Amino acid sequence: MYAFFQGKFVPLADAKISVMTHALHYGTGCFEGIRSNWNETEAQLYIFRAADHFRRLHQSAHILHIQIAYGPDELCDIAVELVRRSGLKEDQYLRPLAYKSSEVVANLKAHTLEDDFLMFVVPLGNYLDPSKGVHCATSSWRRIDDMSIPPRAKVTGAYINSVLAKTEAVQSGFDEAILLNADGHVAEGTGENLFLVFDGKLITPGATENVLKGITRDTVIELAREELGIETEERPVDRTELYIADESFLTGTAAHLTPVTKVDHRNVGNGEIGPITKRLQDLYFDVIRGINKKYIDWCLPALGEDGRVQAGAEAQGRTARA
Ligand SMILES: Cc1ncc(COP(=O)(O)O)c(C=O)c1O
């Protein structure tokens, strides 16, 4: 396994940072989670919506005063090269991280600190089990707010909020937590956006409800509109709507599209995976594996016929920094 670290591709075991690294102490980093999905029939690995993830990484970095030395296209090339070098023929997860790398204490002035970037790839199967419904708990922790730690930036330190909520939920026997905002409206899961189905329509908390504007969320909104003729309403969602929805599901790069069949010991609908959830899930899995060719533009192939980097990288005249 390889990492892209300090401008070079190195064995993962050699990619090490100092105990004094600023980001380790103060959470001054931002990251992405990107899936590379194995297509067995084509013997291909498709990196899903890589450019969109890297654009969001740049937005997060901009909010944090972190400069990334590589543009989204160059980051796509690095991702392709990492996947290719991994030699893995299974579903993978890419983790790019832009962070404050200064080895210094007692300095909270972001603009005076050094920046660095790394990325690595690891195998990753299911995070939650999308073939079954999950039981969610409304968390006793509140979602962080744009006025304190902005959830629209994927900030490393902000994940303490998710870790506290997830741990509490799992230790209490649930699969996942749903966080409410300070005003009591539903925000999202610990690493997922949330959708409800009411009367054949989709509802999800809006982008200003302290959520990460998920790329899977966006994918599902588009698939629902294009393929099922279903519009998504973005609006504030009450906690009790979680209990009376016809169907509900979570979306996220790690969690895919996972049905929620129970919330706080109450069935959602009849407690089974709902028909709209199932149709969207089937569509989504065909899209992320590059099986549904209508959405192939979202899939960046990592393996060429001769094992070399293909479209999106060399094919477009771009080269990864090595
Ligand atoms: C807090 C949070 N919300 C939502 C998501 C879903 O975002 P995406 O679909 O882009 O992975 C994630 C995962 O990255 C997350 O960590």
C-alpha cells in the first residue's frame, strides 16, 4: 500500500508525521472520504465523483486558511495513481487530508502555520450494512453550528462531535445516531445525510441546517429526479417527523444508501426497507460501480487495459506529481 506524502508516492508504512504536528493537537485539518468501487465484469476500479470531492476539499481548506498545492485535476491524478499502485481488486476508500503541518505549540494563527497534504488508500467494504435497515437514536449531543465549527467544512477536529454521538448510540445498542441542531431541528447522522419519504416525496434538511452537503446526497437527489421523477424538498425537519415518515435512509460515501427502519424504538413505516429507498439504492449501486453508463461521467476509471493510468489523468494530458 502507498501514500502520497510530502509530494511523493511512498510505502504507507513510511508516511509518518511528527508528534508535534499542529493538526494532531488542534484539529487543524480537513479531509475527504472517496470511494473507489470495484467493477468485476470490467475488471475496473471506478473512483466516484473524485473531482467533486476535491472541489469540496478546496472549499474546506479555504474556510480553514489552508493552502493545497494541488488543484482538483492534479488531485484526481494522484488518486488514480494511488489506486493503481495499491494493486487491490476490491472496494477501496481514499483519504486525502490537508493539514497544518508546523511542528509548533502555542500558535493558533492559521495564516502563520505551514500547510501540507497527504492521501492514502485502504480497502473498505460496508460501513453500515445497506442490505438491512439500521436502528437510529436521536443523540443527546447537538450538531456543531456554523457559528462555532462549520459543518459544511469537513474539518478533522469537528469529528469529535460525530465520535461522541456515534459512541453514545452504539454503547446504547443502536446502530447510528441522528444529531439535532441547537434549535431542535434534525441535522444529520454522524457521517451521513438523512432523507425522509412522505407521500412519495423526498425531504432532507437544507444546506444551512448544519450539515455537510454530501456528494451522495446530491447524487441521490439527482437520481430521484432523473430516474424516478421524484423531487426532493430541502426544509427544516422536526424530530417527530423521523417517527412518522413512510421511509427513511442515510446517505454517505462510507454508508452508501442505508435504510433507516427504526428510530428511538419506533418503526419507520412498517419497519421494513421501503420501496422508494430500495429503488434508489439499486440505482445508486449501479451508478457508483460504473454499471449504469448514463452516469459514467461521475466515475473515474483508475486502471487502463495495460495497467496504466487512463482517462482523467494521462488521457487528458495531465500527470501526477511524483
Ligand atoms: C457529517 C457527515 N455528513 C454527511 C456525510 C456524507 O457526505 P458524502 O456523501 O459526501 O460522503 C459525511 C461523509 O463524508 C459526513 O461525515
